Amino acid sequence: MDLAYGYWTTDLVASDMTPSSLHRTTNTMAGICLGLGVLQFITGAIFLSCFTIASGRITDKLRRAYLDSVIHQDAEFFEKVGPGEVGTRMVKDVGTIKAATGEKLGFMVWATTTLIVALIMAFSRAAHLAGVIVGVVPLAFILFVSVGYLSAKADSRLLDLEGQSGTLLEQILGSVRVVQSFAAESFLIKKYDEYLTRLQRLGKWRSVVRGLELSISYCVLNLTYSAAFWYGSQLIVREDLQVGLMFTVFWNMFNAIFAIANILPHISAIRDSVQISARIRTEIERVPAIDIEVQNLTFSYPSRPDRKTLDDVSFVLEAGKVTALVGASGSGKSTIASLLLRYYDPASSSSEKSTGRILLAGHDIRDLNLSWLRSQIGTIAQDPQLFTATIFDNVAYGLSGTPWELPTSETEPGYSERMADVRSRVEQALKQAQAWDFVCKLPSGMDTRIKGGSTGVLSGGQRQRIAAARALVRKPRILLLDEGTSALDAETEQRLMAAIHEEQVPSGMTTILIAHRLSSIQNADRIIAMSNGRVVEQGTYGELMELGGVFSALVKHQASAGQLTSNSEASIIPTAHQKESARNTSVKFSAPQIPLYRHISVVSNTQTIADDSLERGLLAKGAKVPSLTSRFIRLLGRYGFWIVMGIFGSICIGTSFPIAAWLVGFVVESMSIHDDDSRLLKEARNWSMWFLVLSMVNIISSFVAGFFLSMGGDRIDRRLRLTALSSLLRQLTLEQEIGFFDQEENASGSLTAGIASQAGNVSAAIGLVWQQLITSSGNFIGAFTLGVVLSWRLTLASYAPVPIILVAAYYNIVCLEKYEHSIQKPIEDASAFASENVDAIKTVAALGRENVVMNIFDKSSAQKAVKTKYLWYGALGFGFGLGSTLVLCSIVMWWGVELYLTQRIGLSNLYATFEAVFIGSVAASRLFTYVPDMARMIQGFRNICGWEDRQPEVAYLGLVNAPPLHSIQGTITFNSCTLQYSSRPKPAIENLNLTIPAGKSVAFCGPSGGGKSSIVSMISRFYDPNMGTIFLDGRDIRTIPIEEYRSHIALVAQDAVLYEGTFRENITLGEASVSQEAIERACRDANILEFIQALPQGFDTPVGFKGSQMSGGQRQRVCIARALLRNPSILLLDEATSALDAESERSVQEALEQASRGRTTISIAHRLSTIQNADIIHVVEDGSIIESGSHAELLALNGRYVDLVRSQL
């Protein structure tokens, strides 16, 4: 193109050129430009499609390699890297690499090719002139390298913070029940914002780098004009250089440097991707220390090297026997399990006092293959981790690494027979684990799909029984139960232990029990009592009781739920009236009953039927949702200073090019002077000085544009992330219903990655791409205006195809946005899958499922359909936009010469108009290069707005002139309440009529899965009943704002949840007004004060990722302290002491009984010793209350409660 332009210019300014010769030359050159335009259309479409598809395949492999490396890491790695960070890496960071290796790399190759070809052509045509112009390139290169060094230092720290913020975000979204129960949304959002604020501060340096990069590029670009025209005029006079040849060299050099300027945003993206890929590569290539270091039994956790968790522990676990490890929480029992499974290697903690070994069949386990070792061990953990799959798949995962492993493809030989065998084994394991009965009641039996993690609608006991089946199905040589039956009722636990004993005798299985419930270990062959990391006693149950030492004291502290007297042992058959009154405690109300015909957990088209005296609150359907455009403008308005300054700088840059085009016209006119060399040199020097002035102006305006837009983008990124998190946690005064988070597509890993990537796409477009878009728009508008002023005939004719080009641009954006949407969901699903497995990494490792996880990941990735047709359609529009530049130039050449020869345009105006049209067309083509970024921005903003607009499926009935809820008595009444989960055919609670008196202690017990936790969920308003009404002090709880309602309730759940932060932050959850004395009192009552005060920083010691370095009992006691500090009117205890040893349980139980005085206390427990002092005990089974009364009354009734008591004796 530049060569054709030079020939055309030479003929145009020649004094002896005839009109016919000029017509012939013009037609030839215009034809060449037209042909090049068609070629560019074809190659542009191929270029975008191929690079995009290639980058997708490259990053798919990178994502797989990263997950494969992560799930094979040791536990020390996961003390620093959480599931949220893994999810962020797989979506946001790998997404950045995808963009960089896709269209960004393509533009880089394009610009580099332009640079090389332009330099070759320039030096081949006029080496002297090219040599002078190229002298500015080394200067620019040195400046770019210096700026890049500053950027690399800032980017490294940004990546670290990005990962930490992702981990915290995943913790928040993975524990929504706790967040809502304690109204901790504001505190946790603020804590998340602290990370975002630090990211924003670090982003300031990145913004400075962006501004400097733009200043350098545009300064060099305008210096090229000045140097070329000044030295070119010298060569025209001294060496008789042709004017056309000078312009050929100039435009070659200009295109070379312009290419460098244009790829700056792409270079920034590529540089960011290099930083990210280096970090990911480091984690991929990380070799777990556990594979090469020697393992010892004197152990300190890496983050607490000065505190010994185990201190010279030695004992024998006899083959084929049952050995139990008992002791207080934190005594080292679970640490031994972790070392046996080789989650940790003591050598990695840099301890110099490590002694001892772990031997398996006489072999040091460090000499054994790690996968083989773990394949010999079946594990049932205290916090069972299930996966998002069917129950059959979850149990069959236990067969990983065994000869009976689940076949991965239907094409495998003998697939049907192997599947039948696996199903038979899974069924048998479910029966052994006492899970078969409740599984059969599910909609699809074993094939019912459940949600992973520790969430979903399965009770804790049901999840634990499925985990037990997963361990038993593999027929392990060693079975390890780390509080593996803590969530089971005593009767179910006894049946499960009997099934384990039946499995052990013929197979010779070695069983290791870690338990606090001492009644479950009475039949153990050997009991090992531990205290403070040491073994203090060993022997059988009888031997240790006779010894009267530590173990005996633990047993005495753990009294059973009352002793049956001879009278109570007699058969007492209650009358039919007694049975009926025990089943339901009814109450009559004058207020009308308001049924809620609404499915839980799914968005329904039905609505709550309200009484005439009530009006719908915040769920009004008539509210008009603002358009996406208006919301985006309001978002920009919040950061108007930064955005307006950035836009102003970009407009200044954009208008500088039409001004340069106008000046070029005068330069050409001065170069055409043939009879006065001094005048030619003088005018050329004057115009060159004006380009120098323009260069100085561009230095300032380009820095302003780059710096302010980047700063604005960082602020918008922070705003969008906070908006997304706030929207997911609450909507105004309504909170998202728990059922939303129970849906598979809304797993915490998927939402975490989605927030980071969607907000990142918007902020990246504003902070990086907008400068180029606004500059190009300024170029286009300014060039069009200049062209109309100089020659409206030529300009309007040349811009005639522009409407078609704009239509192609719009079509391009629409198609690429659809393509981005089609690839985003599979990527987020992959991230959720990865986060789920990283969160359950100990379970994955114990099952030896690493390779199975990767097979599932590969199979799932292969099945995801990506609509590449949208990519091809968008690529055609992209190619059309690129090719249109040369088409417009051909029109200017042909029509411009016609106007020139008919004297309707002068030579200077012809060249200025040509430059204006050329600059405008180039600007339009540059707009197309950023269409993929704009498509990602629109899709990201649309998704965040979708979260913000979502209507929570929570019934809120705004009572007219509703009285405030200043204080409550605490009477809770269920009036004909039925709760049915959308995924279950049978109600979890059916027609419940019950009154819980104010200030009383009420307990619920019964078999696992009977409906106890569902009752607590309704009281907590995690779920609303499908039919019926719940009243608090006679007031429908739906008429009370949820946050106000929950402020009077505290929940201690079965699963202890701790967040990234200090002990103080985890206990107070943001309550700044709480005194140190109150905190210590709550911790003392929860029996955790001494442990915290013994830590290096006391209450300001970080708890680590989910408190993973504390025992389950220690974590639970921190959660109990959190609840006691709240001083609630209603206290909910859902298996609150299940993870505590006998001594700790006794002291905490005393504290809870003390705390329950004067308030309504509702307890769920399987250990009947913890509820025997309750005022009323309800026995729940199959969704109904079958017995009610005090402990003594239920013993006298001699019914189901007595069966439960007998099972614990």
C-alpha cells in the first residue's frame, strides 16, 4: 500500500504528467489497493478465527495441567492456596492467558510483521532517510524496557493479592448459612473490600506504567513526522530525492512506529499473561515435598513451627484389630491420621527435632508408592466431603485404584458387566453404611444427583453414611474413622460399627477409630489415650477403666442419657390419646393461615398468596429494571473524574491525528516547490516544528488518558466485585434464599471465579481498551470533519461505505459476545469442579482419586459444546472491517484525481483529504481489533447485572404500619407446616403443629435424616414452609425483615465454619462495640480461652485457611464462642458439641446450659447426654414428631426414645 501510494504521489506532483498518464497510474494503484482490501478481508477472518480457536485449545490444556498439578500437591501447599484461589487461577488468570495467546498474540504478530516489512521497504528505497527516522526506535525501546520492569514488580504483588481475595470470596460463598445466621454480610463484604482496596492501591503503579507507555509511543510517533519531513526536505534539495519516494519511506516508517503504538494494549495484556503463566507454571512444576522428604512422628505444623502437635509418639496398631485413639480436642489424634495418609511430611516444617518413623508391614511408608499407600486406606472423616454427582458415583469413587474401578467409557470391553458389578458393590456398601433405606426413598435412588461440598439438603448424618459407604466399598486393608460417626444417632452408629466388625473379621482389616463418643469404642481391641501430643495410656476398655487414669476420667465425664430404672424397663403402653397428644402439640389462631404454594430452591413462576391485609414487600413485580446502558452510564458517573479525564486525554490524542493530516497537506505542497530550494527548506522546517509541538502536547494528553482510565478501571473493578458479592448475599433487606446456593450451577467455586472474571473483563476494557477506542473514534470523527471542510465531494464519496462498515462492526460485536457467552459457562463449570475437589483435597487424596478427577474433568470438557459458528460469523465481520480501509483509499485515489484534474480541489487539500480519509479508515479498522474485548465487557456487565436483578425467592409480607421488633419473648409456633425440597418427592417435614415456649430448652432427637435439621432451617428462615405458617410471639415471621429477625437468633451448626482472618475477627464477625472482656468471657464459657491465649499473637493470631491446623473440637468451640458473644434471645444448637471430647463437651454443655437460661434454646443432638436436661424433648422420625416430653416422661413412655437411650448404653 505504501509503495503504491509513493508511485501515485510521484506522478501526482510531477510537473510533466499528462492527465491520461495520471488516470492510468491512478487506476492501477487504486486497483491494487482494492485487491489488497479483498485479500485483507479474507486473511483477517482466518486470522481471528484460527488464533482464537488455537488459544482456546492451548489454555484448555493449561487449565488441565494446572488442576492435575494442584490435586497432587501436599497439605502444606493448601495452607497457602485455597479453592477460591484455584478457581480464580482457572477462570480469570487462564482467561487472561487465553486472550493474550489469541487475538492479542495475533495482533502482535501482525504489528511485528508490519514493522519488519516496513523497515525493509524503507531502507531499500531510501536508506539515508530511513536511518535517520529509525533513530528514534532505540530510544523508545529503552524507555519501554524500563517501564516494563516497573510493571513486572507491581504485577507480581497484584497476583498474590488476587489469589488471597479469591480464597476469602470462596469461603464466604461456601458458608452462606453461617453468614446469614449471624448477619455477617456487611462485615465479610467489608473484609473482602480490604483486599480489593489493597489491589486498587497497587493498581496505581500499573496505571502510571500505562500512562508512560502511551506517552512514549505517541511522542515517538509525532517525532517521526518532524524528523522525516525536515530531513526529507534536505535530501530532496541535496540528492534530488523524489517526493513520492520520500513519502513512501515516511509512511513505511510511520506504519512501523504506528504498529508499535497500536499494540501497546496488546503488549500489556501479553506481559500480564507472561506474569500469570510464570506463576501458574511454578505451581504446575512444584514437586510436593511429601514425595521426597523423610516423615517423622514429632511434628509441628509449618505455620506454627514452635508448637509441637506430636511429641515422640510411639505405639503399635495390630493388624486385623480395632484400635481407638481418644483424648481431648487438640491432643494430636487427627494429626496422626494425617501423617499416616501422608498429607504432611514433618520434614517440610523444618523441624530439627523430628524422630521416629511410621512403618507399614515393616516398611517405612516413605519408601512406599504414595498412591498405593492411600489405596490401602479407607477414610471416613468428621466433615464428610461429597462431590457434585449422583450418590452412586460418590460411593463408586471409593473404588478408584482398585480392580473394580468404575469404567470411564461405554466403549470399554465388558462395560455392561463391569457396571452391573459396580452397582452391586455400591448397593452392598450403602447397606453396610446404614444408608440404603434413605437412599431408596430419594427420587432416583442411587442415581439421585446431590450437590458437593458440605451443603445441599442432605443432613449431616446422611452425608456421613454415604462417606462411610464410599470407604467400605473399596474393601480397604486399613479403615480410618476420624470422628466418622459423629453425625449419626447412636442406633445407626451401632449398626454401622457392627457392619464394620462383620467386614473386619473375614478380611483381616485393620481399623483405627478416632472418637470422642466413648460408647462407640467399648469393643475396641486396644485403646490409646493421648494428651498434649503424647501417648499417656494404652490398653483395653476394661484395663483402662481399672487403671483409673485419664481414660477412666473421660468416661466418667461422659455419662449416658440417664439410667433406666426397673419401673421404666417395664412395658408402658401409652393410650391412643397420649400418643396423639405426644405426636402434635396444636395451637389455634385467630389470624388466617397463609399457605405458600412455592417450591424451594428453584425459581418458580408461582407466587406467594397473601392475605388482603398484607401487601407484598420488596418483591413487587411492577418495579421497572433500568436498561443495561443507563446502568453502565450511572456506573461511570460514580467515577466521573477519572473517566472524564481519561476520555479528555484520549480525545486530545484522537484529534491530533486529523491535525497532523491537515499539516501533511501543507508539507506536500511545500515539497512540490521546484524553483526555490531555500523556500522549500524554510517551509519544511516550519511545518516540522509544528509536528514537534504536537508531539509535546501528546506526551501530556496520552499520559492523562492512560493513567486516569486505568485508575478508573481499577475502581470500577472494585465496585463491580462488591456489587456482585452484595447481590449474591442480599437484595436490599432481603437475602438470597439458601436454595439458590444449593443449585449445582451456583456452587461457591463457580460464583467465585465468575465474580473475578466478569468484573475483570469490564475493568480491563475500560482501563486498557477504551483509550484506544476513544482515540480511534476521535480520529474518525476529526478526520471526517476535516475532510468535509477541505473537500465535501471527495469526503462524502469516500465515506459512503462507512454505514455498511458500522453494521459489520455491530454484527461482529453481537456474534463475538454470543461466542464468549458459549465458552464462559464451561469454563466456570470447570472452575467450580476444581474448587470443589480442592476443598475436599484430603478426601481426594485418601481415596486416591487424583487420576479419576482428571478423567472426569477431561470427559466433562470434551462434552461441552462451544458454538464456534458465532466465532466464524464474527470473524467475517472483523475481516470486512479490516479490508474496508484499503477500499476507501482506492476510492479517494480514483475520485480525488478526477476532482483534481477538473480543478475542483487543490493539491494540498487533496493530500490532506486523503490523509484524513486514510486516518479515519485506519481508526475504523482499529475499532474492530477491540471488538472481542468489548464483547467480553458487555457479557461481564450483563452477568453482574443479572445477579443484581435477581429476585430472592423468600416470602416477605410487608405489614402495613408494622410494629418494630425491639424485643421478643421467644415463643415459636408452627401451624400446619409442610416443607418439601424441590429435589425430593416426599416432604422433609409434614403437617407440623408445634409450640416452643419462650425461655424453655427444647431438644429434637431421632434417627439421622428424620427432619430435625429441617425444623431448624425453617426457624432460621433458610427455607420457608411450602404450606403453613411459623409465628414468633404471635407474629408471622414473614412480616419481619430477615435481618431484624435473625439478629435475635444465634446458630451453632454441625459444620464449624471459620474465615480467613484472626480469632478475634472470627468470634466477633465485625461487631466493633464488643469489649475484650466480653470476648474472653464467651471464649471461657466455650472452653477455648486458654488455647487462644497460648498462641503467639493471642486473639490476633490468624486462624489459617478454614482453621485447618486446629482440631475439629477447637474449631467448634470457636464457633460456640461466636454464638455466646451474640447474646441471642433464641439459641439454635445443631449438633453443637458433636466434635468435642467428653471433658470439653461437659464444660461446654455446662456453659450452654448456663447461657440458655432466660432464652429459648433449641437443640439437635444424637448424644442424648447433651439434651437430658431439656424442658421438652421431641423425637422426630420421617418428618413428624412421634413423641414429646421431658427426659423422665419419655423414659416412662417406654417408646422410641427409650430405644435410642438403650442404643447408647
